[in-house]
Amino acid sequence: MLAHIVAQEPEEPCTDGYEYDPVRQVCKDIDECAIVPDACKGGMKCYNHFGGYLCLPQNAQIFVSRGDEMAQPTEPSPPNPPVPPNVNSQNVQSGSASERRLLVPYRSVHCSPGFALDEQNHCRDIDECNTGRHTCSADQTCYNTRGSFLCQCPPGYQKNGDQCVDRDECLMSHYCMHRCVNVPGSYYCECNSGYQLASNNHSCVDVNECQVSQPCEHQCYNLMGSFICHCRQGYELAPDSVSCLDIDECAFSRYMCQYACVNSPGEYSCTCPEGYELQGTRTCQDINECETGHKCSEDEMCWNYYGGFRCYPKNPCQEPYVRTSENRCVCSSMSACRGLPQSIVYKYMNIHSDRTVPADIFQIQATSIYSNTHNTFRIRAGNEGGEFFLRRSSNVSAMLVLTKSLEGPLEIIIDLEMITHHTVTNYRTSSLLRLTIIVGPFSF
């Protein structure tokens, strides 16, 4: 009788991570992500793969390489369980009984891609990453998976086909306060001028330039993102907005000072000519040398004028005149003074240079008033240039008018004569006022 030997299925025909499908009679993968509660911790995402699962970041992308073709992983045929060899009936019939007990039916084993038979005739996963059978490029990191492998780009790069290309973080949420600068594999933040990066490398804080670099020559005021310079009084900002230039106040106007303006760094000062002293900050006041000290002799009198002084004789009388009072000379005898004025009075006055004309400058008036007299006035001498005019104002007085502007320093002696006519006796007498006019060198 022909004996048949039937192979029995082992009690555990599948490896870990697989379970036996009695209908299809194959080992199928167990989806641990679906059946294991909280398979991944810390916000990681569970990815099932052949014979196990991976916990990867939420934004991880998984590609499974099959030779030159890149595709999403699909569930391959699970590794075939070890099956005893299959023998035909002829082989069973031949041989001894002991041999027949050792023989079992034989069936060839074929492993799915990514698996290979081991010494126990089991399909074992091939570690493509260690064996060099992966297709990851040099800039990619290979991660072995059950039956395949993953190619992961470096941080800051992303897959484009089978190549890694730079991820432009500046096009996404970069959190830079001012500007984002993309670089291969990363990015960095930049701040606008006047700001600097905070410790978080994303925010921008104001730079106090006044403390950091002291950019201003004089005074610095910090602003948000900038600064402004201010110069001390007497200076103005240069075109570079940080340096200070001296202001030449004297160039503004010739009226800054009454006489002369002297510019100095940051300020100016007024000066006065000899014979004057500064009154306040800009005007000049005449110095009365006759009161402060002069060099006139004892028989001379000091006469102060604008900008200086003169010494004149205390007794100006000359023959045939004698002094009767201060500055008054009277003829000593009628016979000696025939044809001459009966008296001469010496007067002195000073005026400014370039005085506005016409101007009333001196009044001549009779000291004694008599009845039945008529007085006339004239300029007897000293008006050769026609600078003066004598205007009669009454029977006993006349006004000397300046008709041309005089420029000093200048001394003019002008004789003003008053002629008295006695209408009853028909007697004529005259008196002379010798006026010395000193024109100062300046208009002040």
C-alpha cells in the first residue's frame, strides 16, 4: 500500500509583527498604529511599516525606494513562512522506511523585495543602509525600514524627486521682526539700521547710539532706530549731521557791533576804537579823558570830544584884548580896537562824523539887550567850504545850521559875528563868537 506523508502547519508560522491569514494562507502585517493605544508619545506621529512601526515628527515625509522607482510604501506580500520541502510520490516510494520518515513534502520559498532567506530558511529584512543597497544620495541620511529604507534630507532641506533642495524658510513662518535672510539649509534674521538682534535671534531692539559709539561731536539724543545730534550755542550742524561748525556771527550783519565784530569759536565779541569803551555787549561809549586822566598843562584846559581830547589855552585872549571872564576877551581901549569886534567869546563843541544834515548845531544869542537896537548875524570866517548856514531866528539870536555832512577827525574854527546898530545914535558895534567844532572820527 502507498504511504502518504502530509506536512503539518507549525503552530507559530509568522515572525513578530505579522499574523497568519488562514484564508490566504500567508503572513500579513499587523498595523500596530491602529491597535496599540498611544503607540507614540510626545506629539510624534505613528507610521506603520512591515513588521513594526516608527514614531516620527508630524511633518516627516516617508518615501520607500524600490530600485529606480520612488513610491509611497504599500503593504507588500509578507515574508513566506518556512515550509518543509515537498517530495513527489516516487521519491516517497523509494527508500527505506527510516528514510521515508525523515522526508517531508518540499515547497520552494520566495521572499518579498527587501527580504532574503537566512540560514534557517526564513525571510529576513535586508538592511539596505548598512549593505549599501540603498539609493540615497551623499547628502541624504538612510534609515532602514522593514522591507525597505528611507532617505531623509538634512535639516533645512526638503525632497524634490530624489534630490534634496534648500527649504526657503523666509517664505514660510520665520518670525523675523524685520528681515529674513535665507541661506542653504537655514536662515537668519536681520534688523533695520539702528536696531540689533535680541537674544532670541528674531526680535529687534533699539540701539542707543549715543551710549554705544558717541557719534555726535557735541550733544546726542537717542531716537527709536536712530539718533539726532545737537550743537552748542554758537555752532551749527555740518552736512554730515554729526559734526559741528562754528557760526561766524560777524558775517550775518555789519550791525552786530557798533564798531568791530571779532568772531571766535562758538561766540563773538564787539570791540571799540581807541578813546571808546564797550557799553553792554555791542555799543561803544566815549571815554572822557578829561575826567579819567589827561596830559594838558596847568595853563591849558582839557576839552573832551568823541574819541579823544584836546588841550586849549585857559586864556585865549591876545592883544589888544584882555580876559574879563572865562573864555571872554574884551578890547582894552576903543582906539586900539577900531574896526575890530568889541568882544570875542571862545566856545567849543564836538559833533559825530557823518552827521545827518541839515542839522541845527549851535545857537548864538546876545547877552545884553538894549532898546532902540537892531542886531544882524553873519558868518565872518571859517565857512569857505559852505558847510554852514546862519539862520536868524529873532532880533537877538540866530541858529547855526550844518548843511553838509562832515567826516572826522576834523577841527573847524568858525567866527560868528553879531552886529548891533543903534537906531537913535546911528552907532554900530560888533561882537564875535569864535566857535571851535571838533568832528569825531566815528558816527558814534
